[in-house]
Amino acid sequence: MTEAVLGIDVGTSSVKVIAVNRNGEVIQTVSEPLKIIQHQSGFNEQCPNDWFEATQNCIKQLLKTHEMRHIDVKGLSLSGQMHSLVILDHAHQPIRDAILWNDTRSTIQCEQIKKELGEYVLSNPVLEGFTLTKLLWIKDNEPHNWEKIKVFLLPKDYVRFKLTGKINMEYSDASSTLLLNPKEKAWSKEIGGRFGLRDIYPDLVASHDFVGYVDTSIANDLGFNNDVAVFAGGGDNACGALGAGITQVDETLCSIGTSGVILACENSQDAVYKQNIHYFNHAMDQMSYVMGVTLAAGDSLHWLRNKVLSDLSFEQIIDLASQSPLGSRGLLFTPYLSGERTPHGDASIRGSFIGLSMLHNNSDIARSVIEGITFSLYESIKYLRESGKDIRHIVSIGGGAKSDFWLQLQADTFDAKISRLKYEEGPCMGAAILAVYGLGWYNNFEKIIQKFICYEKSFVPHQQYHQLYMKYFEVYEGVYRQTQPLTQRLLKLSEGSK
């Protein structure tokens, strides 16, 4: 029988499961969509049990496929959306729906942390997305729930707990909470104590650590025919980087999903970054990474499709965009539909079109959205380069990597060679690699990367286009400064009219 592992990604818009054999070949892929609960503007939640139910459904569907008939699943690992808060009571039941990474309700708690500890905590900016701010929001606004908390987890940790009955968190996800000391790889209970956190911390493990087997009753229900080893896994960005072969210093990833990420590997524990650049542990020992985040990257494209061009597919929208000239005939879009992280760290800024006229058509609107997303990501590249990172080659994954047009646009904007993977499974592949390493099929990550990762196509920048994009980018940078005070006034007016 052929042996395989499963890589599971607990995302924001869906759960995805892939089966991968010893040679890094993807045998089968299954996904199931997820719903986001939005009680009001800025509030984004999901039911934790929806993640587990979707995971179960995906595994069952996958194991029933023709391709999996003679496959022996030996192990699995998980990746998941980072920062999102799950709180469990003493019976290990969710106390409330999870507060997601893109939830922006905790501005007051951010200001409280900044007043106490400064703008940066444990090498990271204090932003609404991070887990500590959500815990403090619960403490301030839901004291009845606060008193019930036995332990807090992140999404993939909850799904792993449901599979194994074991509660823990690994370092890459823990480093995104504002509560993990990245140098000591230990919870900073001193920081937690400053804000009244009890001992609600899960035990810490490495991403490749074996944490248990799939519970027997669950394994039987899912259709596994033997013991399946479960390995801790990693945050989606760490796993996305690992699954793209981004494992060495200065190797760089561009990932466009719901959010957008520019990520570069780092092995210095003393590096200092500002401009709302994040600094987290990688899924591999002794390696970290820095990244900038665009909150609504792919989400901006989803908005365009759902609200403006609803009769078109994403592929048709990108094809439409390619029919507009560079610069979208003087139309600029800022992708601040959910606020922005890097470089502004502003939860209340909102998006805009600048330069719209009677001459503009749907092609120009579509291209301006794609260019605006790319300009936002370039801001992170610009700041990382100014901080000393040598960014010349970028591996692109996610929605933006499916289009030659958008990849060339990235190359011309970023002034870097852009490569697309032959097999692009994102964080799922990184999770699968962690299971492969945990099972001991290969004795180091380098050998796995060499076997599993290869490029399909690369795009080199055209300097004349890069120079043109930089002229538009200069205007783009000014849009935030000019619209920020106007947006504040608009938000106050709209809140007053409710």
C-alpha cells in the first residue's frame, strides 16, 4: 500500500485537506467553505465546531475518492488562521464563538496595552488582530465569559484537540499572540499578569512534535484503517512559507489569500523592525520570519466580485483587468476595506477609489483593485528592504499566483523575480511537510524541500514598467495621509446615523 500524510488548513474562508505521498505528490485535495459571523461592523467571528465539522467532512470525502482507495494514511498535521481567539471552559467546551484575526473591535484594549508597555511588545506592534487584545476585550466586555476560561487556543489547536483530546499550542502560532517570548520560547506570564490574565496558557510544543494519535472513535468514524499520528503543525503563514520552500534567510514569500502577506525568513533574535512589520517564530527550529500584512488583499477582489462585478468569475475579472493599461488610466484603489496593518496599523481607515471619471470602465476598475492590492504589498517590501533585507526573488502563492498577468504585474511592481510553484497547495503543503518530518521519512527539512518543491514558471521585472509603477505608487502612498482624517469624520457621521 502507498503511504501518505494529510495536510489540513483551517482557514478563514474554508477548511482544506490534501493527501501527499512520500515523493511530495499531491494525491487528492478536498475543501469545504466556512461562514463568518458579523454581528456589526468590525466584528468577525466563527463557530469553532464548524472548523471541526468541516475538517471531518473533508477527510471523509477525501478517503472515499478513487485516488485514495489503496492509500495508507500514516500521519497528519495542521495549519490555521493565526491570532483568532478560542476560549474553553473547564469541560473544554467553547465558551463563545471565536473572535477572528480580522476582527477590529479591540482598539481600546490596544491603547491600554500601548499605554502600559509601549507601541511594540515582544518585537511586535500592538494591533487589534493579535490575541492578547481579544482576551482583554472579553475581560472588559464579557466578564461572565472571562470567569469561565480554563484555557485559550488558536483555531488549528482546537481542531487538533478535537482529533486527539490533547491541548497544546506550538511556537509559530503562539508567537502571534503578543504573549510568547520568542527568544525564550516561553509564555511571558509577566505581561499576562500585568493585564490580569490567570494561568490560562496551553502547554507549548514544537511544530513537528508528535502530540498523539487520532482518537479511536473519531478515526473509525472518519474511515482511517490504522493509527494516525498527529503532529502539532503551525500558523498558516509559517506553513505557507514552509510549503513554498521558504526556509533560508532572506528567502521571500508573497501570499494572497483573504489577507495578503510579504514574508521573509530571519535567523537573528535581535533584529528590530518597525512600520508594523511582524516578527514570529517559523515552523522550523532556530528560524523566524518577518512579515507585512495587507488585511483585505484577496478580500478586496472578493468584494469587487460580490458587490460590483457579480456576473463574472475571478478569472474573468483578472482577464478584464489585463485589458486596461498600466495605471488603470489614472484610477487608484486603496484596499483598506477592513482597515490596514502594514505600514499604518489603522483599524478604522477605509478603502477608496481616487481619480474616478466618466471615462473609466469595468476593466479600469478591476485593474485598479489588483494594482492597489499589489501596491499595498509593495509597501511591506519597501520597508523590509530599508531594514536590510535583500529581496530579489519572491515565491508567489495564493490567488495572485494563478494568473500570469498578475504575476508579471507583481514582478514589475516589486522589482524582483517572481516564481510560481509547480504544485501550489499553500499552508496545507507546509502542514504535510511537518507530518512527513515528524514521521521520520526524511531526516531534515532541506531534503524534503528538495524533493517536494519545484517552480513551474518565473517572471522577471521590466525596469521601464517598474519606474512607471513607482510614479503611481508615490501617489498611492499619499492617499492614506489625505483620506485618513476624512475617513474618521465619515465613520463618526455614520455611527451617529444608526
